[in-house]
Amino acid sequence: MTTKKSKRRNARSRTVPVIELPVPKPTTEVVTEETYVTTEPEVEIRKPGTLAQALTEPSVAVVKPKSRVRKEVVSRSRRSA
């Protein structure tokens, strides 16, 4: 009987190992927005407005510059020193 009691005491008094968790370092988030403007040619065909003009004048192709704005957001995390 004495051996069973001693086994129960040992089971209750076990120590749990302490687990060390890594502490995150402080970071700074840097968000930058970059804007790109691109100009591309666009071809437009202009036709005569009336039937009389269509019989005497040909259609004309006109090249027009068309600009497009593109924004790009870049986010980076920077660790503090």
C-alpha cells in the first residue's frame, strides 16, 4: 500500500517546464504611394457629318495623346535600431 501512495504523490508534484516565447521587436510600418503618369497615343477616326460631306470628303485618322495615371502603394516594415 505504501508504494501506491508514493506514486500518486509523485504524479501530482511534477514540475512543468517553462517555455520561453520570443518577444517581437518593435517595428515601424512605412507606407509610400507612388504615382506613375504614362502618355499613350490613341487613334480616332473622324467621319464626315452629313451625306454631302461623306461623298466629297474622306474619313480622317487623328492621333490624340491619352494620359493614364497609375498609383502604386508600397508598404514595408522597418525594424527600429
